[in-house]
Amino acid sequence: MFQVSTFILILMCILTKYQVTPIASMIGDVQTVANFANDAMAFFKGELPLENLIMGSTGHAINQILDKMGEISQSLENMEANNERRMNHMISTLMRRLPSQSRVDTGLTELHSYITRIDGMFEHFEYYVKKRKSFTNYTISDFIDATVSHDTGDIFDVLDNMYRLMMPGRTGGFKTGLPQLIYINNEHLDFEERCGSGTSVQQRLYEIYTSVVISESRAFSMIIFSYALLMAYKKMSFSTEMEKAAAQLVMRSQEYIIATERAMINSSRIVDRCDPPKFKRNQNFYELEGVMQMFVINEPDINHEVCTSTCGEMFKPYVTGCYDYENWCTARSCLGYIYDCESASSSTICELPSDSRRRYDYVKNKWGTVYGSDNSCSGSIRHPNGWVRGTVFCDVCICTCAEQTGYSNAIRTINLRPKITDIQANMVLIGIRFISKDKQIMIQICEGQLLPGGRIKPETENWIEPEHFSYINTEDYGGSFYLIKDNEKTKMYHNIDFAHIRYYQKQMNLDDVNAPFGYIVTGIKFGNEGTDDEPWNETPLQISIHVTKFDFNNGTLYTDDESSHWVTPKNMDDPSINYNYKRQEVELSSPADPSVGGRSVEASEPNQFIKFRASDRTKDAGQSTVPFFDGQSVIASPNTALSGIGLYHKGNKGSGGFLAFRLLTINLPGYLNTKLTDDMIEKYKPDYSGAIPYKI
């Protein structure tokens, strides 16, 4: 007589071969799903000896499989919990982010209930497997009846309802399948509606597909378990029913993956962040502090003690001195270019101490124009006035100062050193953020260990510690740095290891940089658009990504030197349509301090650029260098490998905005196998009552 324990061993062997390995690599290949069903059915028909399932190339024997049954049961339990958690996250995210369209909301809620129903039954099934000796035949028989029943709410009914939701135009379902509805509803979302989900639309679609096929696979396992026992108990053949269950798993899985692939092809792969609930300087945002600011100065101090020009004509690379101490001397001089000047004639200023981030709280000119807010003054009130010297009038000028010399205390440096993961340990880039450290704006990256299907091994997330530098206030190219490592100093070089933002080098390119097919991101750096490494290369700064060849199904990186390289906006494969046109500027019109200027509601497009500048004089006394840098961590949830990274600007009209990173998740359609072999289709076609899978 066919024993329950014998069947459990068989089932565990099948699960060992297919389902205990990372599920993403199995489900992303419909042929593997078919092989799983095929092997199970072949055994029950006597076509596949038991040793084919339990004896691999490593020669594992039956007793070794039995020793691992506890471990396999735990894997099944984790698989169930992960599926429920995955679906809960996807449903809640989509329902929170999609527009109020009842069809989608209702469909997602129904799908969640169907998957939860199957998960609940599978939990009982797993318990029977683990505690099989504790149950009577009556209990097992009751489970069998519930499993093979076609009544409302039982497994077959739940699977049919789930199928009608997912597939377009099926009886009783949406005319448009749920994957396509989700794509349509996300296609035209603006930045404010889209940001902050933690998951790309494409990734969400794949997670939903994964949950559905896991549920189908679990249902199939329970169904063949039940029919096999019925064969033993009733000494009747249920091979037709089992063949139909296998056909349903295989053919529906192909329909699911085809429909999901179609929805994913044009779906967004972006993961980005909205503004934080509250801005906190040097915690969730950073600034190039003191680089470009409004600056009040006596005319002679920028014109070699001469008063023969007007303020509007002034453009000087430095301040020559303070020549009239009786009038007023600025608390902090300008160590760089002075430009964009206008006359103040006489003024009242609230000047802050020389070590302050800002120079002034406000400035008020002779004609009553107030720059900044004069509601209060946290510094000292000064009254610089124009005066007559002989026959000429010496004016007081309101200008913009762009710090440049090595003696400047401004934070004006962008770190250019590469940030690369531990490729030898199979680590890939999964997260990124801006930080400010050692007088530099830097990139910090997070790495994680790659698994099959582009997934990341849990608990391997690691934010790589940034390097340590010390500043050298020399005049060489505006100051330099030493890298401090193991108590040794190494000289850093301008436009190789770092770049100063200054009057003639203030442009940042905004790009989405993508890896070629078959590669994923393992690093990132800033660099010059031009290839000249000379210290005074003044071409715009831009990001480049380090990419490494990988095996999607095995989840391994190629570690030889030839398998990794850098990708720039100019040499990337298949750039977006934006790159068919000339690069456009994101113009900041009267920009306020973005930390007080309202929420970010729009984002730049690839192939644009932005120039650093002082904030608006009226709104902010010109005391901020904008845009700021978003310091929030950008990382997908669940963690995933990436095929690209973007640098973009986000803000709103009248704000300086923020430079921020966005992640581009793996372009999954290229890695999925949606095709069954002709032999498989012919094998399962007679037993399948649904539509034959086709390229939707």
C-alpha cells in the first residue's frame, strides 16, 4: 500500500530539486516550472525512477535527504512567510500610490485574499508534513476533501478567480488584466505621486507575478499530494485529474509570465525618494556651504582703491583690500570671483560673525529694498554708506562672491574617487546616498550579496565606510587634500580625485546611466565630461557607473578584470530618446532656500544640466548655494540588484531644489524565459481547459 511517509519523501525530493533554491530564478523561467510539474507527474506514472529525484551528481543518498527534512520544512515555512510579506508590501504600496480607480483597488484586494487563502491551506499542509505521525487518517482525509473540492472558496475555485484577475479578457475577469492595469495607472504619474514607494513599477509587477506563481505551485503540490493519497486509499486512478492539475500549473504560469512581461516592458524601473517629512541640515540634506553668496563690499575694495567705475561694471577675481576702515570693512572677505554687482549707495545690513555659514541675515539698500528677512537680526547691525572722494562717488556694491582660493573655508569640493563593491565576494551596489565629510560632498554606497534572479541575500546589506581626507589650504588649484589611510598620507589631485565647484566650473550634468544587457552596477563615481585630466579642466561634472557581467540564473558575478568596465552617458548602450537632442538646462528662477521652499513636486529629465548659483537675493539674501544635495538613502525594498543609476534635480517653482540619486532596477523582461518547448505545449494542451498561451 502506498504510504503517506513514502509520498512525503517523494514530495520533499521534488521540492529539494526545484523549490528550496531561490524561487526567483525558478519562476523567471517558465520552462523550469514545467520541469517541476513534469518530474512530479513522471514519477507517479512510473516513468521517472525515485533515484533521479534524490540522487544528484553529488551522490546524495536517501538517508541524507531524510536528515535534511527538518531544514526543508523550515525553508517551506520561510517561503510561505516571504510570499505573504511580499504580497502585503506590494498591495499596500500600489493601493497607496495609484490613483483612485476602483477596478485596480478591488482587483488588488481580491488577489491578496486569494493568495492569503492558498498560503493558509499550505500552512496546514506543511504542518501535516512535519507532524505526519500525529494525525489520523480521518484528519488527512478531511484535508484531501478540501483540497480536491471544486466548491466556492476551495483551492480550484480560488485558482480560477486568481487567473481571471490576472489575465486579460478571460471570462468574468477584467477586460484588461491586472498587470496591464497597474502599468497603465502608473504610466503618467508625476514625481510627487510616484516617489518614495521604495520599489519600481517593474519590480512590483514581478513581485506580484512571483507571488501568483508561488501560489499556483503550492496549490499544485497540495493537489497532487491529495490525489496520490486518494489513489492509495481508494485504489482508484486519479491520473487524469493529476495531469489536468499539472497542465493548469504549466500553461497558466506561461500566461502569467507573458502578461507580466508585456506590462513590464515599458514600466518604470525608477526607485527614488520624496522629500523627508522635515528637513534637517547635515542629516538628510547637505549644501556646498559658502561657495556662492551675495556679498556687500565697498567699491574701492574691488577696484584697487579706485572709484571710477560703476558697481554694474565690476567683475573681479579677488578683493584687493579694505581701504576705508572708517566707513566699514566686511567681517569675511571674498576669496574668489566677484560678479553680478549692483549699487546699494548706502545700506543697512545684519552681518553675522566670520565663522557663520551665512554672511548676513538681511541687507536693506538706500531705496528700501530688503534682501532676506529683516524681522530679526542674530548678528550685528552695520551701516555701510557710499561717500565722495574728491570729485568721484565711491559706492557700496551688492555682488555675488564665488569662493575659489585655497584659503577659503567654504565646502566647495565634490569627491571624484570611485566607489566600488567587493566584486570578489559577489557583492553588488544596492543603495546610494550623498554625505558631507572632510570638506567634501561624497557618494556613499551600500552593497549586498547577489542571489539568482537579481535578488540580494538577506542581512548582507553593508554601507561601505567613506575614505578619510585632510585639507591642504594651498593655492595649488584652489586647495588640495591628503588621503589618510593606515596612518599614511597620499596626495590627491584636482580633477582626478576631487573637483572644486567654482565660477568657471559650476555645471552638473543630469543623466540616467544604464548598464549594457548582462551587466549590473557594482560602482559609481563623479568625473569630468571631458577626458582631459589636467587640473584646470573645467568641463561639467557627471556620474559614471561601474558595471560587471553576471549570470542572472546563478546569481554570480564574473570576477576577471575584462568583465568590468565604466559606463558614461556618452558610451552607454541604447540611451533613451532624450539623448537624441541637445542637452537642456534646468534653470533656477529666483530660487529660495529649498529646505524652506516647499515640497518637491517635479523632477528633471535625463540629458539635462544644472548650474550651481546663489539663492535669490530677495527671498534668502542670496546666502545659500543651490541646489542642495539630498542626503536620504536610496535603496529598494526588497533589496535588488541594479542596472543603472540616475542623478537628477527635484524641486518646485521658485525653489533651489535638490540634487538626488535614483536607482534603476534590473530590466527584467530581457532575462525572463516566457517560452515553453513545443513538446511541452503539445503534452499539456489536451488536459488544459483554458486558453492556450500566446504572446499577448
